[in-house]
Amino acid sequence: MFEKDKFNKYLHTKWLGKEVIYEKEMDSTNTQAKKLGEEGAEEGLLLVTDIQTAGKGRRGRSWISPEGNCYVSILLRPEIDASKVSVITLIAALSVAKAVRGTAGLETWIKWPNDVITGGKKLCGILTEGSVSAEALKYMVVGIGINANQKEFEEGIESMATSIYLETEETVNRSRLIAELLNAFEEYYEIFLKTQDLTLLQDEYNSMLINRGKEVKIIEQDSESIFTAVGIDQDGGLIVKNEAGKTSTIIAGEVSVRGLYGYV
Ligand code: BTN
């Protein structure tokens, strides 16, 4: 249940989340945000729901969305090259990590490029979708699902997913968490716009990168290779080093990254 008063009490943004559409149930906040984006809705619009009946995950997967968690989408109209859209996903991950730390006191990490991790398990999923016409970005939607008060996960997922409730044994106030998320996102997004890359945010991101200095398995379509993760570059690519010390950069979306002994 979204409490507008509580949300407004904690929201300190200049333009983000000043207009909110909340409905108890939606098919997907991203689907609805894209519809409103097409209709000309303004930058900063926030969509919130308690339950998604057709929640979307990355790579065409579905995102199971029971009641108790946070499901939000933010509508943006940045004047940037369409190729920069994926960088905003990393900014969203930084924002979730900061908001969860501030609201629930949990130690949070990021698994490149955009999974927020606590207690070695995934706490949040982010799906960024953009609409491009004639090479220009018309609008983009940043969809964020945070496992807030979920009490159990189905078999097969439980070894990889967790919630704030499971980590703290306390119910988190979702309206406050969403406000804190927006506070952080607006700040990081404005910093990003100055350079249109991660130059000014790279150090902060790298300090939270759970893979940093560790061996990672890079999974491509038909091959797997082991590297040591060094950190991200200013475009959000993951810099890795092979055994001989030679570095290369991995681009998000093209490969999967795993720890050597499990999910992170
Ligand atoms: C992932 O696969 O990790 C990304 C999951 C993204 C889920 C969020 S929940 C709010 C928004 N609406 C959707 O349909 N998906 C995103």
C-alpha cells in the first residue's frame, strides 16, 4: 500500500516524483509508463503499484510480482544519445543500493551491471526501456523492482534472491523506501547529465562493486572464460584482466557474469 503522505514527507527532490500514479494492481509499471511516455507525459513521472500481473524482467523473462514489494517506473526524457541508455541502468542500481542502505541499514553491493546484492543474494531487478525515433531518444523508462517485504521465495530462486524483510526481520516502509530511492536517483542522474557518462560516479560505483578484484566467469553464447574484475569504465563497461594481466572491457547486455562459486 502506497502512502502518499509518508512518501511526500521523505521526498526531497526538485522534479522527480512530483507527479505520481499509484494503482493497487497494474500489468507492469514499465508497460504503463511507456504508454504515458508515448502520450507525452512529463519527465519525472513515477508509477507505483503493489502487484504486477505481467511484470517484465530482462531478456524477455517475466518478473513475478507478489504483494509486499516495490514496483516502480520512472519516466525520463534525457537529451542524450540513445547508446547511453544502458548507463542509466547502472545509476538506478547505485540509487537502490543507497536507498536500501539508508532506509533499512543493510550493507548493499552491486553485481555488474545492475543487480543490487545483500547477504550474497539479489535484492532488486532493473529493466530500462527506451523509445528512439530518427536516432534521437524520445523517452526512457527505468523500471525497478525491490524485494521489500517478501517472506519467502519459490524453490530454485531462494538460493539467489532475498528481501529486506528476510535480511532484517523487519517490515520496511515502502513509501519511504521509494522516496529515498528517488532522492538518490535524482542526485546521481543530474551528476550523470553533466558529462553524459559515469566519469563522476565511477569511483562510487566501483566501491560497491561486489565483483571487484575477484574472479568472474564471463558467459557468452557458446563459451565461458575466467577473468579478474577490475572495475567499470566511464561508459559502464566492466574492465577485466586475464591471467597474463591483459585488460579488456565487457559491454553490458552481451554476456552474463557469475562468480566462480555461485551467483555473486
Ligand atoms: C530483471 O530481470 O532483473 C529486471 C526486473 C525488473 C522488474 C521491474 S518491477 C517494476 C518494473 N516493471 C516491470 O514490468 N519490470 C520492472
